[in-house]
Amino acid sequence: DTLRAGESSALKNVQVISLEMTKYQWQIRLDSRVSKIKHQLFRQAKLENRDIKNWQESIDKLKEERKNFYEITYVPKGCSAHSIEEIVMRNQEKRGKKCDLILIDYINLMTSNASLKGGSFLDWKNQAEVAYDIKSLCTDFNGGEGIAIWTANQMTDEWDSSKGNEMKTKYAKYARAISEVAQIIVGTSQNADQFLEGWIKFEVVKCRDFPKIPFIKL
């Protein structure tokens, strides 16, 4: 959200749950974006004094302007929605603020609450249970107040963006389970021609609250 005078309440408290990248990998990507310093300079530890000064000034400015939190927590593959709920509840207590949004990166690496030993990430039944576990977390969090949850997903090999195919729910991995649960599914794609022209296709694949709309050119 853009910070304007009197509109600080628009800023959201966000919890990132990463099952793939480490917290450090997340941080250097975010720091690169905030400071406008190339990501590889962070990754290769090649920051010069002027870069470090710019980086620190950018972070200090954000701290002054924004009081919301953006918490990143790395968890091993195979974590459950129940584990995520415990993490977010602890961070809410630590921060003294309610979380507004949970980001999960990504759903296909989770296992269900019911699985004691951890299900296979390639198992359809496990992925279906994970999707419904996340839906329950979305509606029941904080004693029934609920919370918004965003998660990334992979596409199957059947879908080929280079051919300019329209995105459909059937092309999402474990689509039957995930598409039944999700309120909205959006996606971005880019073929070779679009890359050369400098734009990306943004598509609303599914939404329960409004009719399907044409793709958006970004």
C-alpha cells in the first residue's frame, strides 16, 4: 500500500511462510527491491560502501514511515496448516498486532494436518486435504475472525505459455482440490515474443465474486 498522511491503517501486517527459500534468500531479494541495488551484489557479498549506505538509509526510511510488520519464517517441507497457525499466533503475540495476510510459498510442499508421518508431496489425496486445511485456517483463524491467505502453485507440463494458451484451472497441479477451495486464482505468463515486447500477461483464471474478465497486459 502507498503510505499517505492519515492512511497508515491501510498498511497490512503480513506473515510469510517459506517452505522453499531460506529466510536469508527472501531478505536479500526484498532488500534489493527496496534499495534498488542489484540482487546478485547481495548474494555474492559484493556491496561497496555507497551500496551499504544506500541500503541502510532505505531501511531506516521504511522504519520511520511504516509501523506494520512483514515477518518471514522458514519452515521445513512437509509442514501443516496447524503448524502455520501456531507460528502466526506466536508472532502476533510477539508483535502485539494482528496479522492481516498469510503468504505460503508454496502449497504443494505442505502435508495435511491428519498425516502423522508426513504425506508425499506428489500424493493427490494429501494435496486435497492440505487445500481444505488451509481453507479452514482461512475461515477459523483468531477465534473465527478469519484471515486472507495467498499461496503460489505450479503449472503442469500440459500447459505451454510459449504457445499463448489461455490459463485454465485444469493446468494447475492438483487442480481439482485447489480450484474447489480457492476463492480466486490468478496467474502471470510470458512467452518469448511478450518478453521481447516487454510485457506480461495477467489472467484471472477463477473468481467466485465476479464474471471472468479478459487478460490484463502488464
